[in-house]
Amino acid sequence: MPGNIDEIRTDLEKESRQLEERTKRFDALQRSTRSVLVAAEGQLKQLQEESIANQSKQDELKKLLGKLEFLDRKISNLQTDDTMVFRDASLSGKDLVVVDLTVSEIGLLDLERKVREKFIGTGRVDKFLKWITDSRLQSLHFLLLVRPGAASTFETCRSKLDQLHASYGYDVIANDRTLKMRNELEDK
């Protein structure tokens, strides 16, 4: 029996040392795991911060792309549109007023004042003539643009402008032409 006790004691001491070594390795592994976990948490936090920063950049990029698409559409519309754009507000030292004569209305573009007015219906000529006499007549030059079917309206307006000794010119334009002032393009 005494031999057995020594063997048991030796076995127990051996197993105790093995257990201590395993405990030390487990502790070292646990410390290593903690340091990897801390490093991973730091990287995760950094990635989250970068993601948030990139999100605002992506939002800004989306806005800029939206503006670019809008400008592309606007350029395309301007290239295909048959719009007459009046850029200068004066002609020969007088303020330019474009008078758009159609079958049923008279449109005014007062380029100096950047005002658009419209006279519609049967009283349109009278309203236009009242606008002329109420305006700064001597400082204006009228450009009468005559659309198809508006010849009689043109003759009435031209006759009145002659009587008033107003400065004017005229031209014919198609029904599908649109008229814009420069500021109307810049506002959009």
C-alpha cells in the first residue's frame, strides 16, 4: 500500500501541474481573446463613424446628382424648345415691351420692369390701349409679335400706336413659339 500512495501522490502532483498549465494557457487565451475583442470593437466603432460620415456624403452626392439631372433636362428642353428669349430690356435707348398678339389674347412682356401681363377676351384690345396710355409711352419701344389669326388685332393695335406716335416694330411668329424673359429662365 505505501507504494500505491506514492504513485497516487505522484499522479496527483502530475495532474495538478497539468491543471495549472492548462489554467495558465486558458488565462492567456482569455486575455488574448479580450484584446482581440477590444480591437474588434474599436474597428466596429470606427466603421460605424465612417459609415455615418459617408452617409452624409452619399446624401450630398444624391442631391448633386439630382441637380445635375435637373440641369440636363433643362438644357435638353432649351435645345429642343422653340422658345424666344428676350435678354435685353432696351432697344435704341427705349425700354422694350414685347406684345404677343393671338386670336383671343394680348400678352405683354415689360422687359425693363420684368412684368408679364395678359389681356383676354373681347375687351383685350381696350385693356391693352388703356395700358399704353397709362404707361410711360415716350420711353417705350413696342415689339408686336403677330400669331396666325391675329391680323385684325394687330391692325387695331398698330393703328393706335401710330396715332400715339409710339415707337414700335413687328414680326410674325408661329403658334407653338413661347416667349420668355431672361429672368424667367434664371428663376428656374
